[in-house]
Amino acid sequence: MNYDIIVIGSGPGGYVTAIRAAQLGFKTAIIEKENLGGICLNWGCIPTKALLKSAHVFNYLKHAEEYGLNKVDNPGFDFTKVIQRSRGVASKMSGGIQFLMKKNKIDVILGTAKVKPGKKVSVVDAEGKTTEYAAQNIIIATGARSRELPNLPQDGKKVIGYRQALSLPEQPKSMIVVGSGAIGIEFADFYNTMGTKVTMVEFLPNIVPLEDEEVSKHVEKSLKKSGIDIMTNASVESVDTSGEGVKAKVKTATGEITLEADILLSAVGISANIEGIGLEEVGIKTDKGRVLVNEWYQTSVPGYYAIGDIIPTQALAHVASAEGITCVEKIKGIHTEKIDYGNIPGCTYCHPEIASVGLTEKQAKEKGYEIKVGKFPFSASGKATANGDVDGFIKVIFDAKYGEWLGAHMVGDGVTDMIAEAVVARKLETTGHEILKSIHPHPTLSETVMEAVAAAYGEVIHI
Ligand SMILES: Cc1cc2nc3c(=O)[nH]c(=O)nc-3n(C[C@H](O)[C@H](O)[C@H](O)COP(=O)(O)OP(=O)(O)OC[C@H]3O[C@@H](n4cnc5c(N)ncnc54)[C@H](O)[C@@H]3O)c2cc1C
């Protein structure tokens, strides 16, 4: 069977690529060995947000009196049902991809794919039958899995990765979370809110280490206040699972300690799925565990492309999708733009939420910019006060000389929906002036962005 484009993997990289390819008139097939939608829909972005929503609602119930409502006596939950809801949301979204494939006349091939020389792909289906397909262009989007450290081998029961954390049969009483990137933080927040005693261990001096330092410090304070124990500058040296729960030896600046918990969640990053997919046979080059590509996602072998978590760009769903779209548009030969990796928003959906784009204050200074920084706290926002959630702030960084918007860093309820303003503004190369002259609706949380920009220019109104 011959196709114009075969996409391997149906995550947000693969399925979006396939749809854009079909829109552009390519005869397209997509191959998937698990469920349509990849990690994002089945084991990542979506089911985690469903769990966090349950935690959020539970938290509201506990604080009903603060809103003038009757106290909810003994608010509780059924952990299995909370997990079931999250799994249900994931499978609904996966079903939606099935519909989109059909609508766009994309052939869905279920099985495990391997690339072959001569622009061919072999697929082994569930019955073990192998079928070979050919295509003018093969796009590899096989994604990634939870990274396993040698001293933290995952047994899936007591030392777990994100898949198990999303589907535990019962709620652990205590949990050690190793790693405080977005994945670690979101699970720590969910389990802590539901009543699990959570201890977080981070190797670096700050949690959410990629964020602006002020944001990291603020989130650390908020999470500690909510009951999470946080250890920074600390590393898990070994784990012992021989007893009832888990014992983790942790090296800290002041010596070694042993933490005990029911379960340990390893959230120390991801490993790209580059093994066993035929890369060596075809001669596709990799480096440090990722597939090497040029700016149009071509691998070292013509006709083979790679996008998403398997290449060394930011491991985010929206990045994977954008790469796939860019890749097929370039194959089609239409005018398309390269992705600006300096303008990718990153969001973490803990409470308070975190969202950022562009340079941190430290990075801006290191690059030699003379900067103007503006900050606006949610405690001065009418909408945040009405919402009863004033934890957080907006921080914006401008180049003092030409007014370029260098970075936006947000922490607080709703900021993951607000960061897009900064992304669009930066794309349009606006200065603070255009933001101040773009009237933001009142009362909204979005006003805080305008106020933070005003603060950078010495014109802030409400503080
Ligand atoms: C817990 C968690 C939460 C996350 N939350 C967010 C978030 O809020 N926002 C965000 O932007 N990102 C989030 N991410 C990251 C996001 O999920 C990934 O960046 C994204 O899924 C990458 O998309 P992808 O298409 O490259 O690969 P994937 O989504 O990993 O999809 C790859 C697909 O390829 C299939 N596959 C692999 N090998 C083969 C083969 N040989 N043959 C056939 N099929 C194959 C796999 O089964 C899989 O379905 C999260 C990740 C995790 C783990």
C-alpha cells in the first residue's frame, strides 16, 4: 500500500500532522500501537487535568463557608471514582481522535511500526501479522516514556511513573515525589489536596527549576502552606522496597536521611521512544537519546522526518503539534514559518497555576539586556478577590532600550489561560505601549497583565 505520508504515532504530534497532511491533499495513514491520542490524551495533559479538577472542586467544598455557603459536613470522595472520571475523560478524548481521523479520511493502522530503508514501514498487528507499507514521506512521532534512573528502577507498584500515578487502585496515605518539574508538581498537588502526605525531593536549589526564580520561590511557599514537604538540593540515592512501603535514602546538604512512604513517584523527566523502530537500519542519526532533525524536521535520511517528544525540542503537546504542521506544510512546498522556540508558553496546572513565556529575569540579565520589570499581585485584583483566590502575581520583563517584551511569568488561579496574550503580543513584536492601549475588560484576571505592564512603565493604577 502506498501513501503520500505515513505518520508513526498518534499523539498530539502525530494526529495533528496527519490531519494537516490530509487537509493539504496528501493520501495519509497513521500508525498507532496503543490508543489514539498518545501520551497527551491518554496518560498526560488531559487525565492529569481531570484529576486536578476533582481536587479543585474538593477544595472548594472544604471552603464553602468562605463563600457564604453552608458548611459542607465531612466533604469526602471515592478515590476509585475520581480515577475513573479521569480515565473516562481520556478515553472520550481518544474517541474524538478516531472521529477526526475518519472525518479527514486518514487510514488508521493499528500495530507496532518500524521504519525500513526505501521509505517503507512494517507494521506488526495484535495477531502478530506483519504488513509492509510505502510512502513518499515518513514522519516519526513515537513520543516518549517516563525516564528511569538506575538508582530508581520503577516496579510499577511501589516505585511508579506517571501512568501508575494516574491509575492507582487505591489512594496512598503517603507519597514521595522525586522531581519538581511540571509532572511532579501536578501529581504532588493532586495527591496532597486529596489527603495523601506528600514529600517532594528536588535535586536543584529551586522547584519548577525552569521558571523565573521569583515564581519558583512563590510556588514553593504556596505548596508548603498547603501541606507538601519540600526538600531542595536533595537527591534520592537508593530505594528499598523490601518492607511494607518504600524507604528512600536522600542525600541533603546536611547529610543523609531516610524517607518512608507507601509509594514513590519518579518524575525525573522522559526518555524518547527511539529504540526498536528501525532508526539504525535506515541510518537515521540520533544524539543523546533523541532523533536529530533540521529546522524543517528532516532527519539525516531524506524522506524521513521526526517531530514531537522524540526530537530535542521542548517536550510539550503544543510544540509537537506545531512541529507536525510545519513539517507537512514544508513538504507540500507552501510558504511556512520556522517555529520560534523562544516564544513557546509553558504551563503547570497546580494550585496556584504557573505560566510563562520568554526570558526569565536572570536570563535577560545574562544576555546583557537592560531591563524594566513590572509586577502586579492578584491581591490587588477585584476579580481575584471576588473569586476568593488572590495567591500569585504577574511579572513582565521589557527591554528598557527598545521596549521589546522579553518575558512574562505568571503564578495564580487562571494564569494558564492568560499567558497566550503575552505569546501573541511577543509574536506581533508589540511594546508595553500597545498593551497599555489595548483596553482589557473589567473585572477580569486579564487586567492584571495590563497592570503589570503599567508597573514596568511606572504607570500602575491599582497598587
Ligand atoms: C503526566 C504528564 C502530563 C503532561 N501534561 C502536559 C501538559 O499539561 N501540557 C503539555 O503541553 N504537555 C504535557 N505533557 C507532555 C505531552 O504529553 C507530550 O509532550 C506530548 O504527548 C508529546 O506528543 P508526541 O506526539 O510527540 O508523543 P506522544 O504523545 O508520546 O505519542 C506517541 C505515540 O506513538 C505511539 N508509538 C510509539 N512507538 C510506536 C511504534 N513503534 N509504532 C506505533 N506507534 C508507536 C505511542 O503509543 C504514542 O501513542 C505531559 C506529559 C505527562 C507524562
